Amino acid sequence: MKTELVTTLKRQATKVLADLHQSKEPVLITEHGQPSAYLLDVSDYEFMLERMGILEGIARGEAAIQDDRTLSHDDAKEKMSKWLK
């Protein structure tokens, strides 16, 4: 992963962004030697959000199974019948 100082970002934002779009490699921005932010390509960021949404759904499903909050196929079909007509 590429690392840039915040001052470099301020002075060379266009170049840093061009490099980011070309390489698709996230850029870690540091301030006073400490990590401050990540720069990501828009499509990579949107892909990550979509993937996190899917993983959160899986986690909710696993929690429902552990808490015994599930229905059989027939019970689910019966409950959904009013929307399926």
C-alpha cells in the first residue's frame, strides 16, 4: 500500500489521485507520522460497501439461526402467501 504525507496530498492532489486511479492501490494518508485516512478509488469503495452489506446480511442470518428465529420453508411460504398472490 502506498503511503503519502498529508502535505504531499495538499500540494500534489491531482498527481496523487491520478496515481490512485491508475494503480487502484489505496493510499494511506499520514499526519505527523500517524495514519489519518485512506484514499480509495470510487469503484473500489462502492465494491467494498456492497460486499460489507452482503457480509452483514450473512451475519444477521447466522445470528437468527443461533437465536432460533428461523422458519421452515412451508411456514415461510404460508406467511409470504399474502404477498405472493
